[in-house]
Amino acid sequence: MEARALIERKRDGGRIAPAEWRQLMQQYAAGAVPDYQMAALAMAIFFVGLDREELGALTDAMLQSGATLDLDHLRGGRVDKHSTGGVGDKVSLVLAPLVAACGVNVPMMSGRGLGHTGGTLDKLESIPGFRTDLSLAAATRQLETLGCALIGQTREIAPADRKLYALRDATSTVESIPLIAASIMSKKLAEGLTGLVLDVKHGSGAFLPELDRGLELAQTMVSLGADHGCPVVALLTAMDRPLGRACGNALEVEESIMALRGEGPPDLMAVTYALGAEMLLLGGAASDRDEARRRMEVAISSGKAAQRFQQIIEAQGGNPAVVDDPSILPQAAEVELFVATRAGVVAQVEPRAVGRGITALGGGRTRVEDEVNPSVGFVITARPGDVVRAGEPLATIFAADSAGVQRGREALAAAIRVADDADPPLPLISHRVTEAGVQLWDAD
């Protein structure tokens, strides 16, 4: 197989056969195909796309380039959740222990933050001692005892995807729907799932801001799951403002702990319960959404969900006392309020500006190898539509030093706009996508 010939064929609108995809990905993972050729192919896919058979073949090829989890011996369903990324999106930290406490196995594989979005692994690693680099064998043992493991993509899983993911970021092909779908699904299928729930963000802070693009991605991944015998349900959720109040790694862990105690912000809990209900249904732990909601509420009110998070933290090397005392988390050296300069209505809390502000404070990364300061970020109490007075606090800045406080002020001044009136924000949850089609979300 000559990679150049495949690049030319795809560039000119042709198709690549399953056997060719398999050989190409094996050779790429082994280093026999150089990055510059794979970059050219990624750009050709960005402009030309892949049909359903090609997409399935690429996903299979990336999946088969590495090892997979064998979890058939576990009792009960095996369901993961994936978010396409946003600001303040700490749902995974709440959802994984909550759903596991309700009897569904959750082998959750997550990623790091890049650009303006946060990453679950960075948030977890702000817990002192917490390790996300479990081997597949260690993750399997933890699933057997706790029903949940929170890990990163290991070298064992989909190595071709790991290389291609980094290349896509460097070549501005991240937004390609076929490449997004193949990347996500190759990793998720490697987990040996019996179901997958997707949180597909849309709005100004999402990687794919347009609703139609979000729906296209959801439908693509639902179809990929169906073709591989893994039922997939996707919910379209809003990212035109941050989710919850806390934005920044340790701050989001603290808010997640409060949510597991039953004290989470309403929007965070609404998204968590909606996604969790889908996970319990796919995992066979509930017969309908009402039962699923009741089971989750009991798990939180009884303390069972928080206890499960504590057990997971301890099993993965972290300090379990953080659940009882979040002050153990890294603390910012400087904390200052950000207040409204005028009276009016909060017209905008722009998530991209907030995310970029966290990066400016040192809490995010622009390159994979960048170090992050887990203590910095914002707690934003202002919500779109709130009526505020001049001098009223809108947010709190958590920074490493006084220069960081100033950068935080500049970021929040760009993110939060107070005006005479405000347009309504996007619906928190707008659509549900399954193999049967697209439905408008019914909150009842």
C-alpha cells in the first residue's frame, strides 16, 4: 500500500476500502507512514468527507490498532458518557460515581483540556495524588470492585487515534465531523461498552457552535454505534454560557463534590440527571426516566454517590478526605471579586472568553505539553437574564498573583456584558438523538 495513492484518491473524491484503511492505520501507528502524509489525508477528509462505510472502516482500523477492554464478565450494563467539550462542564465528575452508585458499570475514558475547553483528566488530577494513567488490567480490577474507573487514553488503546488526534490539532482539522466521530467512537468501542451517551454541545462556546452541525455529529456517532452493536443516545445541550458556576480545575472538582452532596447548581444538575437517566436506561438499571431520576436522587440524598466518588479517589491514589473537606484541593494565592460597572441585565456570559481567561491565568493549555495551575479560574454567579445593580458582584477571580488577577479582570470584562435588556439563552437541552431519529427534548 502506498499512502500517497490513497491521499490522491481521497483528495479527488474517491473512496478508500476497509482493507486499505486497516493497513494504513497499522502502518501509521507503527511509524511507517509519516505525519506529513497523514496530515495531507486529514485535510482531504476535512474537505471531501467520508461515506458511512468508509467512516466505519476508519473507526474499525483505529480501534484494531491497539488493545480493548474485555468486560463481558461484569454483571450489569457497561455505559460511558462523552462530552464534546465546553467551559465549566464538570458533568463527568458527578455522573460517573452517581451512575455507578445506581448499579451501572462506568468505564469512563476522558481527555485533557486544550484551547478554551477544560478536560476531565486535568480536573481529576487537581485532587492530590489522583492517578488517571491506569493500565487496562488495573482499570478492569477497579471496575470489578467499584463499578467505575476514571482513566485517560492509554498507550494500549487506539494508538493510531492518539497520533492522529494530536496531528489534527496541529493542522486545523479538528472540526471535521468524520474525524471527530471516528476518534471518539474508536476509543469508546475499545471500552467494551453495551451503551454510550453523548453530550453534544452547541452554541458560541462549543467546538461546533451551529445546531445543525451538532445534530450532524450526533447522528453520525449514533449510526457508528449502531453499526458496531453499541446503542448510542445523544443529547444536544447549550454552551452559549458556562455550565454551573465554577470554571477551572480544582474549583470544578469542589463544585462536583457539592453536586454529589445535593448542593449543585440547577443547570449542572439538570444536565447531569438527563444524561444519567439515559445511562441508567441503556444499562438496564431503570425502566423509565422517572425511575432513573428517583434512583439518582436517592443515591445523592443517602450519601451513596459521594461515598462512591470517595472510594474511586482512594482506589486511584488520591486523597479521599477531599470529599469531606474540599479545602484540601489546591488553593489560589489571590482571590478577588469582579463587580458590575453599571446597572442592567446580564446579556452575555461568553464561554470562549471565560475559557481563554482560565488559560491566561495558567489554568489551561494551548499545547498538549503545557503545565496547568489547578487552583486558578473563576466562580461566575451572574447568569444571562439576571438583573444586577452597579457594584454588585458578578464573579470571583482565583489567581496565582496580582498580575493574574488583572488578567482575570480583563477576561471577565470581555466575557460578561451588562445591557439594558437581554435575549433569552439557548434551551439547556434541546434535542435527543437516537437510531430512531431526532426528537425535540421534552423536559417532562
